[in-house]
Amino acid sequence: MQDGSLRVYPLPEKGLLMNTLKEYWCLNVHDNDYGQIQGICSSFDDKFLVTCGGDGNIFTFDIWSPQDMPEDRKAKIPSPRSGLEKEKPVEDIVDPNAYNIEEVTQKKESERIKKEAEEKKNKKREEITALRHDFVFLLQKNQELPKHMQLCKEEYEMDHRIFEELDRQKAQRIQSVQKEMAWEHEKQLIGLQKLQNQFRDSLEFIVVVHAIQSNHQVSTYRLLTETEKHSQDKKRVGSKWKILKDKWRLLKQAEGAKETKIITERRQTLSEAQKPTARYIEMKREKVRRIVEKSEKMKAKIMKRQAQWDELYKSKPDDDYRDPKDAEEIREAQENMGCYKLKTASDYRLPEHEHVNTAKKKRELASLKQLIHRKKENMNKEIMSLRDLKVSIIDEIKCLVQELKSIQATLDVSECLPLPPIPQLHPDEVPEKKFECNSDILLKFKEEQAEATLQKQLEGCPALRVFRRGFIPAPSMEETEPTAQAAGEHRMSTASSLDSEQQSMFEMEKAEPTEMELEILKREKIKSLYLQETLIKKINMLVINFDAELRLLRHKKLKMDVQMKYADLRCITCSEELLILKKLEKHENLLQEQIYTLESEQDSIQSELKSYLAEMEERKCEILKLQECKKALYANFQASLGEDNEFAYFLTKVLKKKIEIKKEVGREADEGFLSDEEEEDDEELDLSSNEEDSGSEDEDFDDSVCSEDCDEALFLNTIQLRQQRLHILKALAKEKKVVADLRGKYNALDEEGKKVEINLLTTKRKLEIFQWEKLQRLNELYVVVPLKLHQVQCLIDGEMPSDFSQALVFTNQSLEYLQKRIVDLRSEKVTQREIFKKAQEKHKQLVQDKKEMELEIRRLEKKCNHLMMEKFGRLVDFEAVQAHSVNIPMEDMKVKIMEKEYEHYQELRKWEERIVELQQQLGKLTEENTSKLMQLNKFCHEKHQLETKLETLPDDLGAEFQGTQTRDIKERARLQARLMRAAHDTALLREEIDLSRAGG
């Protein structure tokens, strides 16, 4: 009972002994391991026995008495076994792959269900086969009937709704299955896409498109996908360029705002400066109108006239004056005309925009590779489109061949033309199909794997090698489907053969065709023959056109192969240049950083200099205000004294008395301001002339006590004015000291700025030398230049030299540009000569006008002197007379006369300007007509000279170009010498200006 088994002991009716218990029947009903019997009992009527085990199972047994046992249930009970204790117990099953009882029962149940399903399928198949045979028999019977009694195919269909319902149910089932498998389908599809993206998409297929009727073929390029680093560098470069553009735009805006601010400040200062002058002019006009102080008015007029003359003389150009417009054009020409020296020359100057660094070379190499990739990609697209065209042509040819077969079925065999072959796709035309798979391929692969594993097992087990040949592989889906299709076709062919036989029997019964029917048959035959020829021609034209397209694309690809080879060589050269530039990058970056730091330092110095200048201007304005206050103080003192004051000398000494004030000795800048102050003080009551005389008496002079008979109020007012004067002088000294300090700082900073500028120029020169050395290193690289024989013009005695080291490689574009430039220079030379002639004529005219004006001035001076001698008997200075003599009515009349004269002068000036304008227009028209006539004459003369030259032109045409080249070289040398002289003169003028500033 421990192992879950139930024992039954036979008990004899008499003689119950212990030996009788050795024999028993054993029945295993519970689990051997976990089915220990926990309880056993019989029913109340002793007809049932119930057992319960530890495995959770409860079993019931019927207890039958020998009398109640039915006859059909009686069985021969074996005699009880004895000696079971001596037998060895059954070993447990240790194999993990072994089935347990539950799995065995489930497997048996599934096998039973499959067996029943197969039996049902076989029964249904037999029924369907029987129905098919009956249907075929009915079809045969129908064919045997006369034609008017035969049933058509539509009459076989009893109810079309049955098929519609079946189709609907089938669609519903398919839809429900698709919905159930949607999630799984999407999951597997995403997994497939990930695998394709990881493994298949990274592969690059080479597609080879073959011609149909020839051996020509064209293949795609192998493209390397752009690396992630390259794309990131590209994005980074684009972002850097964007950031630099934004920074440049912001800097431009800031500079523009700064310039506008400076302009507005200047306008404000000018307007502020113009306001007092306007008030002064109005005051002077009032004085002139009222003629209150004629002497001051005349003096102002004289000063004004003198200033005008000074300004006029200042605006007069010097003898060595140069037009700034011409100088600017010369400078631009020198900067932009380029350097035409050899790159190997030591004095060759590389333009700044042609400087090459690592970043530029990387961008150039990346753009070149991108261009190569784009070209190859476009060619691959064209080849793939040609492959698609071939696929479409094959499909079209298949359709045409099928149509041709249907047409040939109506013709006799003798009239049928041979069918054109259907072209096939080569395996290398669709290489991507190698990685495509479907369910049939997967099943086939699975079967191959199973066969391989089975073969390994057979090879490993020698007992089963005998049965190796006995296994028959199961047919695949591709093999079973053709067999089923063949069976169906066989049945349909039998039916169609019966139909054809029946039809032939009926045709035999028909009568002979009429003439109309024969005519119709003849026309149909002609039409079929025509269609047959047309279709064959169409197929041949499709093939011929495709081959022609392939040959054209092949020729285009061959040309592109040459270009790609050139591009690859250029990539190799760029890579070598990049290696050289990387080696020299460190030194170049160091020089660039030095230049950047020096430029930033120079900008900061310039900004500080501007701030110092602005502060000095403010201080100068303050000094001018203090000087005006001082002048006003002296004017107030003079007004308080009045005329003919006997204490003027005493009060002036009180006002001018020196009091000890702590102040420093002025510097050179102070002297300039003191001189300006003294010049302005000359007009103030001539008080400064008495300072030196009164200096010796300051020690004995006492200003604390007012002298007798002197007005005390006037004395106190003088003391107060003296205090004000002392405060003004103290403020002036302070301001001058600040200005002197600023001037010293400005000079020191200016010297530092000059040193920085010198360092910047030397660093830039070092950078230019480094760029030249880098260019030499790059020029030492070997560059492959493929040439054709007709492109080689370097011949010696009509033969090609063996050494081309001294030859020069020129592109056609550069040669055309040089030839065009020669023509442009000739025309430019002619225009410059014309401009020079016009300038000479203008100079002559100006010299003549100057002589005439000098003669007119001398004549007027003589006339004026003659009139003065006649009227006054001697030469008179009218300015002094006007300054000292005043006649108010006469001045009023003069003012009115002047106003009238001014009005007449303005009107006369307008008419003179109108006359001059008309004369200028007439002169321009005359000059234009004259120049056109001269040009026509010149052209005629040149035409005659050219005709004579053409007649006497020798075979060697290079001498003409050599002559013009030597003339151009001489002219260029002359212009360079002139430019050097101008630069030397400019430097001398700058030195003189600096010396004058230092001396001032």
C-alpha cells in the first residue's frame, strides 16, 4: 500500500492459516511515488470498495460474489503469484526526455484525433472523387447528345448563391485569421525589417545588365556608404558656417549702429558749434544794420575775408598733388591684379583668398568625394532603370508570344513562323534575389536540415546503416502542387478531348462551306498572317531598341570611368596635400593666434586712443568755457572802472596781485594752451602788459587797506573779482594738468600701438613666408595629368622631347582667358591713351586760364592804383581807413547798394550759369563730334595700317605678341617706379607731419 498498489488475498472457506496470505493479486491503481493509499473502506452493502491515495485520486471497485457474477464478465483469474518479494524492483525512469503517463495519454489522444480526422478526410475525398467521376460521366453524356439538346455551362449551376455564400464564408474566415495573427504578423515583420537593415541593407550589390542579342553588358558602380563621421563633420561644418555668418551679421550691425551713433554725435557737436556762430553772425548783422560800432564791423569783415582767403589758399593743391580717386584706383589695381610671377620664385606673393589650410583641404576632399558619390549614384540609377526596362520588355514579349501562339493556333503549321525566343534575366542582373526567401524555401531548408541531422544520426549508429536506403523523402509543396495540377489538367484534357472528338463528329456531319464562308475564312487567314508578322517585328524592335539603349549607356559609362579615374587621382593628390598640411598645421595655427592676439590688442589700443581723444576734447571745451569766464570777468572789471578812473592803476594791481597757490609746472601741452590764452588776453584791456612791471612792486604792495578818495564799493568789488579770478585760474591749471596727463597717456599708448603694428606686420610677413614655403612643399608633389598626343604642343625640331620637366601644362580655359586678356589689355591701353590725351588738353586749358586770371589781376591792381593816385595822390590802405572812419548814412546807403548789387549779382549769376551750362553743352556736343570724327579718322588710318601689315605679315606671328609683351613689361615697370616714388613722398610727408606735431 506504500507504492499505491492494492492487494487482494484469496481466503479459503476452511483452514485459515498465515501461510495462505503469501499468495495475492496486486493491482497498481495509484501513483507509485506519491500515491500512498491513505484510506480504504467498503460500502454499507459491501458491493463497492473505495480507495483514496496521496496523489489525490479516488478509485471505486465493484465487489461481486461468485453467484452474482454474470457469465459474460467472468474471466479466468490467474493463480496468485508467489515469491514476489525475491524479485528485484523495477528501476525508475531517469531519462528527462521520456514521456510520463499524462504525456503518453495526451499523445495517444492526439494521434487518435488525427487518425479520425484523416479517416474523415479520406472519406470526403472518396466522395468528392466519386462525384467528380459522376460529373465527368454526365459531361460525356451531355456531349453525346445532339447540340440543340446539350446543356451549357451556366445550366450546370443549380444556385449561384451557394458559391457566393461559400466565398463569403471563406473571406470571413480569412479575415478572422488575419485579425488573430495581426499582432504576430507585425512582430515578425518588424523583426525581419531589423534583420534586413542590419545585414542585408549594408551590402552593396553589383548589378550587371546584359544585352539580349549581343555580348555587351554594363554594370553598376560599387558605392561606399557615407560614414557617420563624415555626415557629422558635414553637419558640424554647416553649423559652424551658420554661427560665423550670424556673428558676422551681428558685428556688421554693431559697427553700423556705432557709426550712426558717432555721426549723430558729430552732427550734434556741429549743430552746437554752429549755434553760437549763428548767434554771433546775427549779432554782427544787427551791428551792421544799426552801424553802432563800425570799427568792429569792418574788422570782422576783414578777418572774415582773410579767413576766406586762407581757406582758399589752403584748398589750393600742391604741385605734387595727386587725385585721391586715382590713388585709390591704383591701390585697388595693385591689390586685385594678382601676382604673375612663377610660384617657385622667392618673391612670389600668395593672395590671401588662396591660402590653403587643413580645414579647406578637408572640405575640398569631402566635396570631391561627395561629387564622385553623386555621379556614381546617378549612373547606378540609370543602369537600374535600364534593368527595369528589360524586365518590362520581357513581360511584354511574353504577352506578345502568348498572343502570337493564339494567332498561330488558327493557322496551318506550314504557315506558322518560328517563335522568337523569350529573353531571360541573368542571375547577376537580380543579385538581391539571393537574399529573398519565402515559405517554400524555408520548408526546403528545414527538410535539408532534418536530412542532415538524420544522416549524422545514421552515421553515428552502425546498426541503422542497413536501413539508410530505405527512407524515402517526403515530397515538398512545390512537387505536390505540380502533381495535383497535372492530375487536374489530365482530367480537363480528357474532357476537352471528348469535346473535340464530339465537335469533329458534328463537323463531319456538316455540309460543304459556301463561297461567302470561304471568303470570310480567307480574310481571317490574311489578317492572322499580318498580325503574326507585326507581332514578330514588334518583338524584334523591342529587342533591338533595348540593345541600342544598353550600348549608349555603356559608352556613357566608359566616358564616366575615365572621369572617375581622374577624380580618384585628384583624391589621391588631395590626400597627400592634406598629410603635408596636417604636419604644418601646428606652426600655422601658432602664427594665426599671434596675429589674432595682436589685432585684438591693436583694436583695444585704438578704442582707448579714441576714448582719450574724446576726453581731451571735453577738457578743451571746459578750458574754453573757463577762458570765456575770465574774459567776462575782465570785461566786468573794465565796465566797473569806467572811463578816466584815477584809481585804475591801483585797482588793476589789486586785481592782478599774485597769491601763493599750490600748482605744478605746466608741460609742453600746457604751453600750447597758455599761448592760446595769452593770444586771447591781448584783447582784454591790455592788462597783461602790466604784470611784469607790477611784479617788482608786489612785495611792498598792501591790498588790505583801501586808498584815500577811492570808492570802497569799487574796492570790494575788485577784491571779489580777484577771488573769482583766482578760482578760475586754479580750475584752468587743474584742467590743463588733466589734459597734460591725458596727452602723456595718449602718447605712450600711441607708441605702444606703433610697436604692436610693427609686430603685426612682422608676424604677417612670417605668415606669408610660411605660406610660400607651404606652397613649395605642395608643388613638390607629383600630379598625374593625362594628355592626348594632339594636346602636346611642346615640340623640338618637330619631334616630341623625352624630358617634359621644363614644359608647362595649361588648360584650354586658361589659354582662352589669356588670349582674351591680351585683347582686353589692348583695348584698355587705347582707352587709357585717350584719357591721357584728354587730361593733357585739360591741363593746358587750366594753365592758360591761370595765366589769363593772373593778367586780369595785374590789370585790376594797376587800375586800382591809378584811381587811388588820381583821387588821393598816394596809395591808401582802405581796410585801415574803414576800420578808423565811420559815416552812418553813407554806410546805410552802401548796405542798400550792396543788397541791390547782391540781388542783381544773384540774378546775373543765374543767367551766367545758364549761359555757361549752355556753352558747356555746346562744347560737349562739339567735343563729342570732334572725338567721333577723330576716332573715325583714326580707325581709317589703323585699318589702312592693318591692311598694309597683313599684306607684309611674315609666317612667324610670335614676334608681335613678344613686342607687345615687352611694351607691357616696360609700362608696368614705369608704373611701379612711379608708385614707389609716390609711396616715398607719402612717407616723407608723414614724417614731416609727425615732426610738426611733436614740435607743436
